[in-house]
Amino acid sequence: MKKLDINISTEFIKLDSLLKFSGAAETGGMAKEAIQNGEVSFNGEICTMRGKKVRSGDTVEFNGYIINVN
């Protein structure tokens, strides 16, 4: 697993945007498909909502990445 710390300057970032921004997903389309297929874990639970609001303190796992949002 590759651990990433991502800092956001806004209140939240949408889950699909986070996957693309962090580099865990190559494209927005790949991120959307992975979320819809149940391949993404949000705070330890599978999340299928691509518009899920990810805030500071949340953790997302996908494709060998653990993304900590600060």
C-alpha cells in the first residue's frame, strides 16, 4: 500500500475528484467507475457515492493507495 497525505484548502473535496487529484485514479472516468463498482473504501467502509464529501480527517483506500485527507 502506498500512503498519501493530501491537504485540502476547502471544506471538502468530492470522492471522485480526490481519487483523480491524488493520482490513485488516472482519469475522472476511472474514478467514477471504480466508485460505482464498490472498489473504494471510505473510512473503512465501501462507498458507492461518487459525490461523497471527503473532509479533513477522512481516509480513502483504492487501488493500493491509502489517502489521508488533512
